[in-house]
Amino acid sequence: MIMILAGLKGLPHELTEAAQVDGANSVQVFFKIKLPMIITPALISSIVLTMSNFNNVTIPMILTSGGPGESTNVITLMLYRTGFGYFQFGLASALSFLVLLLNVILVMIYVKVVKYKI
């Protein structure tokens, strides 16, 4: 939210004034002027939050430990248990590579949906 707020605060006020003088209402100003100009901070924030939540192992471990049974087990918790609980480092590295691929695919989807030019 701080990145998006900083992006909104950094917008030139003259653009919104000119749009309002031309007859644009607040919804049009937001969708036609403000949103396209803050797309980069929004994209970066969404990528960071998704990666942080996807790769989080501490919250599921502390709250439920993957139980009851295996109902709340996530891939990062399984990766942690495989590597450090069962000492199967080959399988844990394969799972971590799978998590890396999923992260890359998610980032590519974000960039395609937003139509961001790199």
C-alpha cells in the first residue's frame, strides 16, 4: 500500500486538473489517468506479495503443522519437512525447483495480464 500511495502522490496534479477541465468525472480520471500511471508500483507490489505468500513456510507450520492429517499441508511445508525432517535433499531440491518454476510462471502471468513492457 505504501508503494501504491507513493505512486499516487507522485502523479502530476496538472494532469488530473486538465482532465477535469475537459469534462472528465472522477471515475474517468482514475481509470484513464491515474491507474495507467501507477501500474508499475501495483505490479511490483502484487508480485512481491504473491511470492511472499506462496513461499511462506512459517505461518502454516506454526498454525497447523499441516494437520489435521494432511489437509492444510502446502508445498513449502512439504519441502521443508522433506529436506530437514527426512533428510531427503534430492527430493527437496526437486520440490524447490518446482516452486521456482511456479513462481516464474506466476510472474510471467502477472506481466502478461498487466501488459507491462520490460
